[in-house]
Amino acid sequence: MLVLVASVLAVLSAALVGGRLPRLFEVRLRASWLALLALLLQVVVLQVLEDGPRPLLVSIHVAAYSMAAAFIWWRAGSRGPPNVDGTQTWR
């Protein structure tokens, strides 16, 4: 619920300052498969294997967080999306 509220507030705040929502689809994320795999692993651990052996669950959690961290690290190396006015603020 918190993620949903935060997402709605983010979209509304961007619209209030003159941003355009369709520009969001122009963002190209490197290694997006890594973030999706990390999310899938979290869902499997929390919903499917919730009563499984603890060492296995902890190992999968650590792997998922490592994948998410790698995705963020790769994302940090990119130039980033252009601002509303077309200028770049990163690198």
C-alpha cells in the first residue's frame, strides 16, 4: 500500500511541475532483467517457499538483494534521463 501511495504521489508531483508522463517510457534501463529476477526471487521466497529451510531462504534473499544492488550500480553508471527541458544533470 505504501509503494502504491508513493507512486501516485510521485506521478502527481511530476505533473504539477510540468513534467510529461509519456517521457517516462523513454527511459532505457540497463540490466533490467536483473531487477526483475531479484523481484521474482523475493516473491518466490515470501509467497511460495515461506516454510522452506531457513538457510535456503536466507541465501535466496541475499542473492536477490545482491542482484538489486548490481542493477542500481549499473544504473548509476549511465547518463540518466534528460530533464523536462531537455538538459542533462548527470555526468
